[in-house]
Amino acid sequence: MSVAAAVEVPSYFVCPISLEIMRDPVTLSTGITYDRESIERWVFTDGHGECPVTKQRLAPADREPTPNHTLRRLIQGWCAVHAVERIPTPRPPVDAARVAAIVDAARLKQKQQLMDSLRELADIVAESDRNRRCVQSTPGAVEFLVSVVKEDTWTEESSPEEAALGILHSLKLTEESLKRVLEASNGDDFLDAMARVLHRPSYLAQTHGLHLLKSAVSALPPARLASASGELVDAVVRAVAERNLSPKSIKLALHVLCRLCPWGRNRVKAVEAGAVPALVRVLLDGDRRSCEAAIMAVDHVCGCAEGRMELVSHPAGLAVVASCAAAGTRMSAGGTESAVRALHAVARHAATPAVLQEMVAVGVVARLLFLVQVGAGGERTRARAKEMLRMHARVWRDSPCLASHLNASYPR
């Protein structure tokens, strides 16, 4: 707020966090008063569990601040006397009864009433973090929104399903809320609904769906992930391959793919859906964080024979994985380890004479020698590289494709 330099603002009007005059003063159980926006961001958005001033831990029941109406009236009166921009009285926050009433009206299933209710809920959620938490904690509200998304009657871009999906995304569901929804639907219905969302032509709907899917697969146990449908895996792979999605959305899809692949037959489903060429393209064109996730996914799919066959059959497959195994590249130690592990799976289980020659030609062997020499990527990576070199020493040691200095450094 702009205040004339000659006017001294009373210190108890100033928020300890923002250092500005408080517009909506609220008090914590510790007795310290803050501006609502600042303290709610501190506690709920940034995840701090203590009072910023006293450093006293806040119990979950003490994290909702209490409005300080007396101080707000004093600030408003002071602003009027000193010709400072007047602070309007804040709108009262929404309560669970109001949210429940909106949801009940939306259940009438008349499209116009449903859309009006969803727009009202969207406005409420967008207004403040407190409203967002209120909607999320109102019994049946999140479950109702999920049921709308599951309808699968999307006929236009501004459909109730897409509106409900946007609200769910804005709610930033806590793990507790998400687990409640997943348990209510047995998990599978929710995942299938997200698979249908990823097939929508709306890129906004796909992005919202990927955010929700990322949270869902992180909350589900392995047994549930192992039963993921082929439609879901196919939809995630399609998102990885989608050129028009933002890099952030592709990273979300890669995260989901990495979470799904280790369980059941999901890696085979991913290969059948075209995961290998999609991942190779990301490794060729993506930014560092995308490539880190993509090489982890390559490591996973190389855990099955179908994945290894697809990788060695791809014209750039071995070469691009080899580049990820090079020390000093954009890869972290974890990314280098994933690349070497994928190459190790190929060297152990798919080492035909043609594949072994290609591994020399595209630089795999040279990079393995370098990793052994400098110890990059950690001890496990170095040990795996050394094992590969010894495994195929008869073919690789005296290969004319290796430079003489590399031949000389080959492990004996």
C-alpha cells in the first residue's frame, strides 16, 4: 500500500511477513497477528508448521487463523483519518454449508444448473487458499467433482466434465483427499477416467489430467498400479509423444510412466504403445529435466525383452542412450546410472553380434571405458560398466573401431 512518507504507520498495523499494512488481519493461536494472505501462504502453500515470529509449532487444529475484527476496524479508521487508501472490509470466507448447497444444486443433472454450480465453485476456489481448503474438506464435494469427470459425455470443450476437471486441478488435492477418492472408486475407475481425459483434444484438459494422474499414481500401492489398463498406459505414452504439449506436461507424463512401468506387465504395455521411439525423441530434443525422466523410463522398459528389442532396432536408440552415459554431460549421476543400467540389460540379454558391433560403432564402449577410468556416476555405475566390458572383451578389446589409446586402457 502507498503511504505518504510523512505518515508514520503504527508498527502493530504492519504484517510481520509482508511488512505492509494488513488488509485482513488474523491472529494465530500463538497470539501473533498477520495479514491473512501472508500467513496462509506461509502455513498452507509453503508448508511451514510453525509461527514465523515465535517459532512455536502449530498443531493441525491451530493452523486456521482467527479474524481480528478489532484491529481491522482500527486500521480502516486510521487510513480514513490520514487520507491513506481505504482498506475494504474483506468478503466473508465461504463455509462448508454453502459449498454443500452448491454441490446439491449441481446434482440435479440439468446441464445449465450444473454448469452454473461448477462456475460458482470455480470462482470460490480461485478466490483464496482458505476457500480451496474449505471445498476440499466439505464431505462429498471432491467425490462429486470426480463423478462429473467420470461421466465421459464430453461433447464440447466447455463441457461440465472439463469444468469439474479444472476445479479438481485448482484444488491441489492433499494426499488424504486423494486417497479418499481413490478408495471410494477402487482406484481403477479414477485411472480409467484420467485415461479418457488424456485422449481429449483439449490440451488444457490433458494438462489438468496429467497433474491429477501424477498425484494418483504416487498415492496408489503397487498392487493397484500393476492392474493399470492398457488404455491408461497407451494414453500416457501418447502424452509423452505429443509434440504440442508443453515441456512441463511431457515431464508429468514421463513421471507417470516411470511410476507405472515397474509393476505387472506395464512395461510391455508401454512398449506396445510406442514408448521407445517416444522416449528416444525426448532424449534427442528435450531439456535436461525431461531427459532425466526419459532415461529413467528407458531403463524401466529395457527390463523386458520387448523393450530391449525396440531399443536396439531404433536407428538412434543405442547412440542416444550412450550419450546419456557419458560423464560430464547434462545428466546427473542418477541419469548416468539409469543409462548404464539400460545398456547393461542390452549387453546381457540382447547381445547379438550385430548389436555388439553397433555398441562399438556408436560410442557405447568408449563411454564405458571412460566411466571406468574416471569413476563417474558412482561406484555401482562403474562396476556395471566394468562388468559389461569384461563380458564382451573378446569382441570389443581389439576392435579396430576403438582408438588406440582406448584399446590400451581396456580392462584386462
